[in-house]
Amino acid sequence: MSTPAHIPAEPPARRPRLTVQSGGTVTDRLVEANRRYAAAFDDPGMDARPVLHVAVVACMDARLDLHAALGLELGDCHTIRNAGGVVTDDVIRSLTISQRALGTTSVMLVHHTGCGLEALTEDFRHELEDEVGQRPAWAVESFRDVDQDVRQSMQRVRTSPFLPHIDDVRGFVFDVTTGLLREIDPAG
């Protein structure tokens, strides 16, 4: 079971940073952490359908603790993350499955201040091609104006023929220094 959205989540307890043991890898540490987790795991008996019927699309940036920042609990939402939180064809694929097969009706887009995509350009693809001899099929989706990129992402969701639920699509910029969300007006 999940905590209802109207009950604010407690801030996460600070845990000591885990370090890689000598001779081990980061993945080894994560697998060991999973063993400890599984030892105390109690199947919550949840369905794959999110309790709040919402999908959150956000950047993969490690500074964004979405569940804590949005007061979400396990089972509340579908979380779709990628570089920049950009709405790509694969994000549309995930949202389509989320809406059509698993019952979500709302989409929340979360970009953030200081995003690494602001420092990249499409030249990154050319550099990869020079290095590996093959050009990636995907676009970098870099941007200079985070507000405008959120608007573009909202527009991509709202105009997708695959998504039946486009009335509750909202976009935000998360400030990594204050932790606050700022809503973006789709009209500009």
C-alpha cells in the first residue's frame, strides 16, 4: 500500500555514503546492498498501476530525488528518466504504455537548473561518430533555455497521437539549489 499524496513525506534520513571496497566495483556494492534489502523485504502486494495515476518524466541527474521532492511513496507514480528529462520517442513509448495499459491520466515533466545538456551540442554526435565510426541514430536534444525546452516537451506530449490523456500535462523546472519547483506556462 502507498501513502496518500496529501500526507507529506518525511525527508529522507541521511545515510552514510557507501564506498567501494578494495577490489570491488560499484556494481558489486549495489548487489550487496540488494542482498541486505532483500533480507528484510516484505512484498507489499502492489499492482503495477500507479496509485496516483501519474507519470513523471524527469532528468536522470543524480541530484534529483524525485520521490522526496514530490512527496511520493512507492507505488504512487511511474517515473521515466533520461538525460535532460526530454520527451523523446522512447519517452512517448513509455507514456503510451503507462496510459493505455496501466491507467495513468496525468503527466508531470520535470527539468532542472544547471542541466548538463545545456553544455552539450549536437556536435557530440559527430564526435562519437569520429571516435567509434558510427553516428548515433538519436539526437542529443541539447538546449540553452530550460523553460523553452519544458514547453517543447509539453507540446510533444500534447500532440502525440498515441496518448489519450493530454489534458493534465504540466511542466516544471526544479531548482537544484533551493529544491523548489517552478511551473512553466506552456504559452510562454
